[in-house]
Amino acid sequence: MTELEPSSADEVAAILAGASRDRQRILIRGAGTKLTWGEPVPAPPADLVLSTAKLNRVLAHRHGDLTATVQAGAPLADVNRELAAHGQWLPLDPPWADRCTIGGILATNDSGPRRHRYGAPRDLIIGIDIVRADGVAAKAGGIVVKNVAGYDLGRLMTGSFGSLAVIVSATFKLYPVPHASRTVVVERYDAALAALLASQLTPTAVEIQAPAPRLLVRFETTEVAAQRQADALAALAKESGAAATMVGGDEEAALWAEHARHPWNGDGAVVKITLLPSAVAPTLTWLADSMQGGEFDVVGRAGVGVLLVRIGGDVERQTRLLAGLRERLPAPTGSVVLVRGSDDLKSRVDAWGPIGDGLGVMRAIKRQFDPLKILNPGRGPGGL
């Protein structure tokens, strides 16, 4: 495959116009951290690779408005280093946050622990510039938070896996960088979690870990406020009969660095589960019972209802567990998506699982944006 690295929106448009004319299929790639997600792509997967590596700049930082426009190929870590000069940041923390690009994060709507406080990428985007499959450039939204004209187009592109258009740049609302952080680790957390979610405390992350269950609750704000909120949660935990430990500084940084590596460390399939927060605890219990001592690893957003689960064992066990989870969490009440798995496993199961009535709408949108099906063939939801 030929790899192309355009350095401007005009060059992207020229490449797509030529590919559309010649009916060449294009694989869009940023840092490549999520190229294995979704269904196996039929061979040959593409005729051209369009890399966003040279689209890597912060185009504008309007620090007075708390917004920034960033090109799709810019690594998130680099963007936040630049924004930090004015004490601001884009508060996203997906897996591989040191390498993943803005375009890749948007294309997969990927997020991490701070989703509890700040939301997913589609909650932070306020404007977007794209190039359609036929080479026509388009934009929507604005450059300040109050201007939301065309906002739905930005939300439409997030989670599309590059199957609708090439994202060239996006504008986000930003937040001040917090001055301090404290994390409370809660063991035997069930009652403490209920008390936390019913309280007036404002954590940035409420993370669950299993099979050795515990809760990681992070407060990021001013020094005084972070300490007071952490103390208040520790008191709530004590009242509910749970053990709580408070950490900060280097110990806290190491704790969250280790958390980010789960469940990607180790062998096995990794699935992303979305469900109602009230279904998190029953689902974890079901997993522990169903694994019957087999290896598994869970992290996730307890207050939001997003879990990442690593399932060890042979392919038969992984297939059985996936089927069981999808039976427990049918669309639209939940979803179970295979984000990492062997070729053998992907040949046995649909990576996306049942999508429900929305699949027909997705296919109609795909026909409008990419009628020749040349963009990221087979990589979108439902194999779009």
C-alpha cells in the first residue's frame, strides 16, 4: 500500500478527490493505537494509507475563551503540554494517552477515568473541520463554547471510526489545569460508592477494579479543596464500614499509571462494556461466577457505566463469556464490544455485537457521506 502524509486540509482534499475518482480504498491512520479494534478488515484492506502525522499542530489557543483548535494528527500529550503554558488542558485520558492522536480519540470516542467529571470527547468538541470522501471540505460548529451551530456534525464524527470522513482539525472547550490531586482507595466499597454518588462531593474519577474489588476516587482541584473532599470521602467510607487509604504525590501518580495499564497488560481478549451504573456490581458478580476461577481483569467508570474487561483462557471460554455478557446486556440497555481479540476469536464472534435499530440509520448516513465505501472499509460500527 502507498502511504501518504498530507500537511494541510487542501492536500487531504486532493488525495480524497483522486481516490474517489479512481475508487481507491483508504485506511486513515494516526498513531495506530487502535488499528486492531473492530472487525477484521477484508484483504486487501486498502489501496492507500492516509497518515495524519504531519497534521500535528495546535492551530489556535484562545485561552481567554478556554477553547483551542487542534489538528487531527497532534498527539494528546503534546497538545496538553502546549496548552499548559496558559494553565489549561484538554482533560481526556484514554489508553495510551502519551501517544494517541486527537483524530484517533475522536474517531473512537475513546475516554478514560476522567470521563466521570469531564465527559467523553463528544462532550468536549464544539467545532470540527472534515474532508468528505469526494474531497469536499466541510466544517461545523464554532470557536467559542456559546456557538454550537452544526454541533451535531462534530458528535456524528466522534465514534465513526473514520468511516464517514477524514477529520482534519477540531475545536474543544478546555478547563483550567488543577493545582492539586488526592486519591482515596476504598476497599469493600459497595456502601461507600452509593454514599459517594449521593453526596455533594465532586470527584474527577470514580474507578472500579476487579477481581480484587476496590474503588479509586480522585479529586483534582485546589490544594485545600482536594484535601477536604478526600477527607470527607474517607469519613463516608468509614461510616459505611469500608477501609479507605488516601494517597498523593508520586505514590498517587504511580497508582494511576498502573491503573491505566489495566486491562491491556496480559494475554486474552479485551471487551468494552457500556451499561447502567446500577448494573455494574451485578455484572462483576456474574463475571466472577462465570469465570470459575479463570483469569480476568476489570477496570472502569463506576459512576458512568463503562467497563474494560480482559478475559483470559482459551478461545472457547472467551466466546462463551462474550455471548453471556451480550445476553445479559442487550441493546439498547447495554453493549459489549470486542476491542482486542485473536483472529480465531474474531472469526467466531461479531466484534460489535447487536447494535439494534440504530444500524439502519448508520448505514444510511454512510451512504450519504461515503457512497463508494472507500474510507476505512469495514472499520466502522457494524462493519461500515
